[in-house]
Amino acid sequence: MTYIVTDDCIRCRYTDCVEVCPVDCFYAGENMLVINPDECIDCGVCEAECPAEAILPDSDPRAEKWIEINREYSAQWPNITRQVAPPPDADEFKGVQGKFEKYFSPKPAAE
């Protein structure tokens, strides 16, 4: 089993989860994070730390499409190992539905 990040992270990109990950398996896109499912050790500490509730175990039915998205973009985006400030408008996007279609960016993080 592994954990993955869903579109609830888009435009929020809180990095509380990154700070607690013991294996540094998070990767940063321009406006969201992903987890490399092959590096995740299934410890689950990140799930509880996510303010946007964007992290799910792959056994959750809502996670199915996100496994491949996390795998694909973790191979393209830079690894992130430290907490950084979220976007200034992150709280405005917390809980917004359908963010992937409207806001997803395939670009890597600039930092």
C-alpha cells in the first residue's frame, strides 16, 4: 500500500506533510504536491498532517486515478524535503471541488 495526493492539494499546496515524511517521497509541482508511490513506505504520518485532507491511502476508492498521476509527476517534478510557505490564497482554495480540470499545472515548482 502507498499514499497519494489528490486534487484537493491544487492551489493549496500546504507542505506540512513534507516536513513529517521519513523517506522524502514528495515532489513539488507549480501548484500541488505528489507522492512517489514507489518510494512511499506506507507509514501514514503525512495523511494526518495535510490541512487540505488531500492525502489518501491507495486502498481508498477515490485514490484510483491519482496513483498514476502521482507516479507520472513524481518522475518529472523536483523532490521537496522541507516545509515552505503555501500560496497566499491557499485558504481560499481549500475544499474547492473539481480543481484538477480548472487549475492543475503540469509545470514543476520554481523553488
